[in-house]
Amino acid sequence: AQSVTQLGSHVSVSEGALVLLRCNYSSSVPPYLFWYVQYPNQGLQLLLKYTSAATLVKGINGFEAEFKKSETSFHLTKPSAHMSDAAEYFCAMKAGANSKLTFGKGITLSVRP
Amino acid sequence: KAGVTQTPRYLIKTRGQQVTLSCSPISGHRSVSWYQQTPGQGLQFLFEYFSETQRNKGNFPGRFSGRQFSNSRSEMNVSTLELGDSALYLCASSLDPGPGNTIYFGEGSWLTVV
């Protein structure tokens, strides 16, 4: 069965520190992977997506993610956290022609001044 | 161009009533999907439509239904509302169901059942 795992529910970093949000997937076919961000009382905004063109994917707001097939991972990083990055982050996957978009549980990122 | 538009944004219903939520996809997008978001269950897939046909359905009871019109606009309906149906309902659209296509989300409809 296809699944997305985001370990932990909350990450707290200091402003200017590295942001690392982990995502692991399970799929029997090559996946398409996405990171979305959700600010309070808003919908989901796409940060970046992996579609097999390049393993290192750059997204908006300084975020990037690296696809590692051997580790079945697609971790999201940002070199320097900003207060405005505080939000909930979702990793998602689509795998196969008729598959639905499957989400992880989400991680809440807090940024301390 | 305009994003995915969902109406209404907020609504309160009583147990046993029914509700219809509307979604207008991005212009040119023909695939529309719906998700339910709750604190306990996270984001759960409801259904997906493409060219007025339901392509995929999540694990929800038959009280949850949807449809898509010829202009790609979509509606979802929940009948005989239960307290547990209180949630944020998100609509999303993409060009077509291809797995690599970017899926864009609307702001959601907040449903409270009392």
C-alpha cells in the first residue's frame, strides 16, 4: 500500500536556524512527491514537487527538497528559518496513473525569535 | 489568473441537515478533487472528478457525494449531517489526473455541524 510518513507532529527552530522536515514514502511504483504549506485558516499552497526530472528540487520561499530513492525519503529543508515560515507542512505523494494524492499527517513548524 | 474558488467559506448546519459545497477550478483545469481536513484524521481524500466522471473515491460513507459539471465546476454534498462531519473541506484542481501535474488547492469551506 502507498503511504507517506511524517514523523513527529511539531518542530521548533530558532529564527535563522536550519529547517529540516522529514518525509518518507512507501510506493511500489515511482512516486511523484509534493510539499505543501498551510497557514492558519488558509488552504494548501504548493512549495515544490518532484517529478523525476532532478533529485534536488528547489521551491518557493527558499525551500528545497532532495529525493533519495535508496532511503525512500523526500525531506524538506531551508537554510535559515524566518518567522513567516511558521505554519503546517504536508508531504504528499501520487504514484501510478489512477492514484489519489496521499498526504502525511503534517508537521507544525514553530519559529522562535 | 484566478485560483480555485470555494463557496461558501464558512457555514453552520444542524445535525440531520444536508449541505452543498461548490468549487470552481482554475480556468482550463478539468480535474477536480475534494479532501476533508480534521485535527484528528488529517487530510483525507474524498473523491476525484475528470470530465464529469468520478475517477476515484475515498473511504467515506455514501452520505458524501459529488458531481462535476460540463464547465468543470464541481459540487459536493453531505446528507444527514453528523457532528463528526465538522471539518475544513478543500477542493483542488489540476489540468488533468496525470500524477505529475501540480494540484492547486482552494481556501476551503469551513463546515460546523451543531
